[in-house]
Amino acid sequence: MAAAARRLIIPFLIAASFARMTLAQVPARDPIGAARDLYASARYDEALAVLNDLRPSDAPGSVTERKSIEQYRSLCLLALGRGTEAESAIAAVVTADPMYLPGEAEASPRVRTAFSDVRKRLLPEIAATRYAEAKAAYDRKDFKTAVPQFKRVITLLDDPDMAGRGSDLRTLASGFLDLASAASAPPPEPPKPAAPALPAPTAPRRDVNRIFTVADTTVVPPVSLRQDMPRLAPAMVSQAKDRGVVEVIIDEQGRVAQAFIRESVHPMYDALLLAAARDWRYRPATLEAEPVRYRKMIQINVSRH
């Protein structure tokens, strides 16, 4: 009889042991996720019971977990009409994350108003505490830590729920932020020694008053554009010479600046020639593409026909 009982019990124990091993291999469900689902299903008492059994660790990464627990705890308490307890949970959420405010899709207007009321009460104290932490980092010259801390303080002071309170504290935080940012910036690289400047080649200075002539082979001579000669009157023909020479100085604009008779044709004709020269025009002479003054000799050949 005993042997028969053992034969029945042993398989049961083996099966139970196997069942325990199988359950141990199944990962536990996320408890915060379970509470979230219960809250979404309006099962607030059950969600609160799950949350009350949770014990977040003190590890640095547990801040987010702790905030989520208190967040859903406050939502459940508010839904159950337990306002005093809900305020304590909201205060824990705001202390962990002062910038948190449930969205419209996440909570009802009543819940959002409760969060806003608690934030309005706690934000000045939280801002002052965080300013003291940032200032302590600044005083110990830990500027890389102080910079983001001062930035968070300023963001907190600019929150609408602050309603303009803490303007003096914001001025202090902004000033220390500027100082900490300047102190934490890497020092500028020393300027590289400049290469010794080579003296710029000096072009030979051209005498602007110089008048060039055909002897200056580097100069492109002027080109005649208008050079009309006066007619020789019949009364001058018998006494006129066969040829003459007039000298003109052509300026940088191609105009005749001066004119001289170097070989006379006839006194009366010479006067007509000098008067006509005032209207002569030329493309000016150039030196290295720059217009220059030029002295030009023009031979006058007299035609008696």
C-alpha cells in the first residue's frame, strides 16, 4: 500500500517541481504598467493597491520610476476624492520633476488644476533650492556642473505657474550663468606666429607730369579720331610754303592741350591751323594700359590745286 502511494506521489512532485521551474522563467509584468492599465480602466482602488506595494530603489536611475509611481498614485487618489493624500503625492511628483504637468489626454481638467495649484505653491521653494545647489557648484569652481544647473533654474523661474515671482533670483542666476559659461569655455588657442611679411614690390613711380614722345618705345602712340585741316585760301597760295609742321600735346582724355607751329606754312594759315587743332580728337596714348600725355609732331603738306 505504501509503495503504491509513493508511486502516485512521486510523479506529482516531479510535475509540481517542473511547474515551479517554468513559472520562474516567465518574466514578471511591469507593475507600473499594470497600475497604468488599471487606472485607464477606472479601477482606481486596484491601481492604488498595486502602487502602494511598490518600493523604488535608491539608485540614481530610480528617480523616473519614483516619479511615475507618485504620478499615478496622485491620479488615483484624486479620482477617488482623497484630495489631501493626493496633494502629498502631487508634491512628490513636482519635487522630483518640477516641469511635469499632466497633459489634456492624460488627465481631466480637475486633475490638471490640482497639479497647477501644487506647482504654484512649491515652485518658488524648489527654484531657491536648485539655485543654492547651482551656486554651490559655482563656488567650488565646478563650472561644467553649474552651467546646466543655472539653466534649469532660469527655465523654472520662467514657468507660467511662477507668475513673475523670483525676478531678482532670475537676475542672479543669469549673471552667474554668464560667469560660469565664460569660466567653463576652453581657453582660446594661442595665435600662430605670423609668417614674416615680405615687402611688397614697389612699382616705379610714374611722373604724372611727364610728356611722352615717339622716343618712348614702351608707349602706345595716340590714334587720330578727328584731325580736320583748314583750307588754304587763294590769296595765300603764292606766298605759302609747300609743307609745315605743327606740334600738339595730347592729354589723357585725347584732347589737344596745347599746339605750336614748328614750321610755318603762311602766317594767316598758321593761325587757322592752331584754331582748328583745338577741335582735334585722339584715342590717348597709353603706358601699361594707362592713358598718358603725349607730344606729337604733325607734318602739313600744302596742296596748290
